[in-house]
Amino acid sequence: MTGIPLIIAFIVCIVLMILAISKLKLHPFLSIMSVALLLALVGGIPLADIPGTIGAGFSGTFSSIGIVIILGALVGNLLEASGAALKMSDCVVKLVGKKHPEAAMVIMGWVVSIPVFCDSGFVILNPIRKSLVQRTGKSSVASTVALSMGLYVAHCFIPPTPGPIAAANTLGIGDYLITVMAIGALISIPALIAGYFYALYIGKKVKAADEADTMAENVKSYEELVAEYGKLPSGFLSFAPILLPIILMALSSAFSMAGIAVPIITFLGTPIIALAVGAVLGIILLLSQKKTMQDFYDITNDTLKVVGPILFVTAAGGVLGKVIATTSMVTYITDNAAVLSVIGIFFPFLLAAILKCAQGSSTVAITTTAGIVAPMLPALGLTTPVLGALTVIAIGAGAMTVSHANDSYFWVVTNFGEMSVSDGYKTQTVGTGVIGVTSMIFVFLAWLILH
């Protein structure tokens, strides 16, 4: 099967998957794997190749994000057990006030995701988010969505994130990265505002699994919470297991963008190694709070129990994405891109959105769309460096529209935010649609002024 029938089959499979999870209460892992197998069969993948395709999608997800999730969750649990998470939330509350934790999350997410992948960023910042919810009594869902949206905007818009850098080079404006960064930062503002207000709205409609616990814990005074830990660590030591990995990854990205090769910086800036450094600092922090290695053993064991289901569901999403990429769907969309090229600056947005929805990865959608659009820039009237930079942002806006079951970030946000899959669609999927469309509206307004 190929062409339009394959696209229709894809849509039907996604609908069946959603119904199986939400209505039939089939476990997401089994639902996604079943749909992936069904799509592989109708998509024309040779029977002998299907097991290998499934295996490659499963293992590929583990190799790219599995260890990052484990280490990030371990750091989070170490910070919580040592009282550092509570100390960090106290610092944030003093900075922004108890009434606006969502604003703190969306801004922190945006800043952190400039050098760090959004998946890693969410895992790293989640301990602060959880403790901030506990400290303020605000909606857990609202803080989850705010953090997710802030991370996602920078991930798709602003170098040195790999997607925007690759797109800029492909479109021939690699020497104008500062222009891409400037326009990306400018278009980020309305996107962040839209994400913030959507977080506030949906936080009143959806409740996370930890909401009841948060409300119960929040009955205690801050002093009572502190007393449970004894003396809290200093603010500097509390933030160190999070800030140092971010700094290491940022340095690695900055050196890479500048074309400077420093092996030790590249090594330490790899997300796995950077988070391992954070974990070591978390262990030191735990021991400094008069905890024992047996406590660390128990924390590690609990972490692996919690992270296991997250990893397997995320890997299942990777299988679905691999199956889709192996069929002829992406090739068909690429071959027929000229049909969409008549709509100007909206063409890169729509193409990136279609590719994102089809295969799940924002980075793949960005780089693939840039390769298709590059030879069409003269026909689209996007020939100047400024308009080229605007095209990068239009592609990024499409690549964040929308995050659903074949996107690992969807599962990271849904599971670490302790939401059901159906609530994940209401929050993460709709939220990314809101910020993507909002971004494109302002890209179009900028295009009207600049062209």
C-alpha cells in the first residue's frame, strides 16, 4: 500500500490506538506495539523485515534516551531525598512569588532547552517542578504543561539545538545563526505566552495522579516540611546537580557551533555523561545530609521500578515511528511537496507539521523539511538571509505541531507529569498545537513586514 491509501491507513491506525488506550483500557505499550505491527503489515514492509524494523525502533529509543531518563530520574530522587528539591523550590518561590509557579516553569524551560534537548530538560527540571507544586499548592498539570511548552519552543526555534542549526545550514544561511537566534527569540515570546495561558486553562480541567498527594502534603506548613529533612542543604549545593549538567551540555553545544573540537568538553557535554556527573553530585549531596549508601541503594532501586514502564512505553512509540519511516509514507509526502509550495511561507510550516505528525521526531521533521524546501526558496520568494531565518522558524513551528504517541517527548511529559494517556492528548498534544499555530501566526505577520 502506498500514496493516499497509506495515509488513510495511518490515520485509521492512530484513531484505533487512541480508542484502544482510552476506551478499551488496553495498556499503552500493547496498544502502540499492536498498531505498529498492523501498520507495518498494511504499509507494505516485507514480512521478513518487520521483526528487524520493530527491534530497531525499540532499541533505537533506548540508545538515544533510555539512559538519560534513568539518570535524570535518579538525580530527581536524590534531590528529593536530600531536601535539595524543597530548597530549590523555596528559591524559585522567593524569586517569582507563590502565585506564579507556572511562569517560572515556562521561563526556566525555555532557557534550559536552548542548549539541552527538551526530553533531557524535562527530566532534569521535573524535581523542581514537583517540589514547586508541593510548595505552592498550585496545579501539577499546569506546571507540567508550562514546563513542557517552554522547553519545546526553544528546542524547535533556537540554535544550538541541532534541528535549527541543521536547517539553517541546509537553507544556506549557516553564517547567519545570530539572525536565526534573534528571530527565534522574538517569535518565542507569543508562543511562550500562549503556552502559559493554555497551561493555566488546562490545569483547571485535568488532574494528575499526584494531585491528591500534593493537596494532602500541602496541608503541612513549610516549617513542618523542612523539619522532616532536618537542615536543608544550601541553595548552591541544591542546584549544582542540575546546573552543572546544563552548563556542560551548553559548553559542548557552544564549542560545536563555533567549530572548535575539544574532546573532553564534547565527552562531558554528552547528555548521558553530563547527567552522570549530576548523579555523582546528587550522591555527594545525599551523603552530606547524613544519609547512608543503603539509602542510595534503595533510592536507585525505587527509581528503576518507576522508570521501567516509562522506558517501555517510550520505546513502543519509537517502534511506531520506525515503522512509519520504513514505509513509503514520508517518501510520498516528499515527492508531492510541490503541490503545497504555492502557499508561500505556510508551505514549510505545513510540510514540517505533516512530517512531525507522521514520524514523531521534531528534529527529523525540521531537517527533512529544510532539505525539501531549500531548492524551492526562490520560487517561494524567500531568498534573503532574514527571510531564510524566518523560514527556519516557520519549519520549527510546524515541527512542534503536534506531539502525540509516536513522539518520545509525549511519553516523557505524560509519565513524569503523572497523567493518563487521554489526559496527555488534552494537555501535551493540544498544547503543542496551540504554541505551533500561535508561532506560525506571528511568523506570517513578520513575513508580511519583511518580504
